[in-house]
Amino acid sequence: MKFNDTGPVLPRPDGPPSWLSKLADDATLEATVLKQPVQGKATILALLKHAIPLYEFQNFTYRSEVGTSFSMESYRAQIQGTPIECAVWVHMNGAGEADSLLICHHPLNAALLFSRLMWEQVDPEFRDLYLSGPEAEALERAARI
């Protein structure tokens, strides 16, 4: 059974997750679609600004705090007609700020597409964080997707 099959689809959220407004200035983002971690609230917000519109929809099965130190989200979505699933873990520091984000997209073909689409959309200063079209295609061939 897939993880997102273990819970019911939740009602559509009224707004962004609560952790987003508590993002620490020195927060770190690690993600399947990134070539390397990124640091800094301003950079993370700039990347999310481009990522969120890529989703045609998001059906959440989990979206809540886990104890006092973590927040977790899991959802199914679609980008350009391709199904994609995602799990998001957020660590909250002692001051109640989101200081570490881990975003895991799957399956591989969808994560590669997401990374390539981000490369196409982000400001040039952020392109080295994502896979270019030829890089994504080479990985798809290597993985025989």
C-alpha cells in the first residue's frame, strides 16, 4: 500500500501551512528535486513561489504537527498531467521557527519532471539548483523510465 493510501483525502486547506509563516531566517531546504540544499528564508520563499503553481491540484492525506518539534504533510498531486506524490517534514527549533525542511517527491519520473520545470521557471541565479532538460533526460534514460 502506498503511504498516501493509508489516510483519507483531507478537506482542501484554507491557506498555507502554519510553518511557512514561521520560517527562520537561516532555514535550510533539502529536496529530491534539488541538486544541493539551499539556505535562507528569502531563497526558500523565492523557490516556493515558483514551485506551488506547478501543481494542478494537491490532495492532502496528512497535514499536521507531530509533537512540538515537527510538522508533516503528505499529498498527491499532478504536474503537466503527470501524477506526483510528496512528503514534507519540517523541524521547528526551540524558538518555534521552521529551521529545516525536507521535501521528498516521487516517483522518480515525476521528480525529474518537477526539477526540469523548476529549472525553466526560476530566476537564472537559482538554475544551478535544478536539472536542466538534457540533465533530466539523461537521468531518465539511465533509469530507463
